[in-house]
Amino acid sequence: MKLGIFGQKERRTARWLKLGKDSFLFSQVLDLDRRMWGLVISFHLAGIALLIGHLRLIFGFIPLVNALDDWVEQFASFTGGAIGIILLITVLYFLIRRLKSPVRQISAPEDYFLLILVLLVIFTGDCVRFFGECLGIHVMLANILIFYFPFSKMMHFVGSFATNLIRSEYLWMSSYKRP
């Protein structure tokens, strides 16, 4: 019997669905800690919303802005503030968790640098949103984060699919019973 990564055709779809579930819904985190899972999901969804919200600034997304005009600004002012607060709370939790839990023993200085940099970008972004100040500092810190991003642990998403596929395959093969 051939046991390749995509062995039996009837199980192929189920494995791809499991890969998607593990990669996008963070089921491993859910199995370990529900509160952490809620914060991880909130952080990632708010990050995606933040990226989409900043597209109009980065690329000048003119067709969308012209079509929706004032409504976009009103919607952005509400959601931008809420997303900024959600991100601030989640990153503060991640930083406190690094400082106070057993995770501290396996944390590297890079972990703290990255969390503090992200926290500062979010904090200054919230200052811009709520008080109209810190714009230059926010842009500078955001640029540092953008330059640092490809070399940081934030690139974990690149390998998450392969890791989840291998883990899923290992679990499937270890549960396989030979006749």
C-alpha cells in the first residue's frame, strides 16, 4: 500500500479541509486555551481589517473612495477606533503573557522587541485616530515594522500551511492500522 502525503483519494478532501481549519481557525490553540484562542482570532481578524482599512491610504483606492465618499469616512472613524482598541488589548495581553507565564523561559529578545514595536505602532495609531496627534511618529514606527516584517517571526504564516499539513499527515498516519 502506498502511503504518500495524498494517499487515498476519498481522504484527500477531508485532509485539505482539516488543513484549512487548522491554518485559519487555529484549532490547536482552541484545544489548549479558549481565552487565548479568542484573543488570537480577534488579533488576526482585526489585523486583516486594519490592512483593508489602510489600503485606501496606501494605494489611494480611488474608485471605492469616490463611490462611497462620506460614508467611508464615518464608517472608518467608528471601525478604526474599535479595531485599534481590540489590537491594543490583544497585543498588551500577548506582552503580559510573555512576561508573566512559563512562555517567558522560551522567549527571545526579538519576541519582546517585536511585541513592543507592534504595541507602539498600534498606540500611536490610536493617538492619531482619537486625538489627531502622533502622525509622524506613527508613520515612522509603521515603516520600521514594515521593513522589519520579512525578517521577523511575523512571517510564521508562510510556514504554517506546511507545518499543519505535516502535523495532520503524521496524526493520520499514526492512527492508521495495518491489516
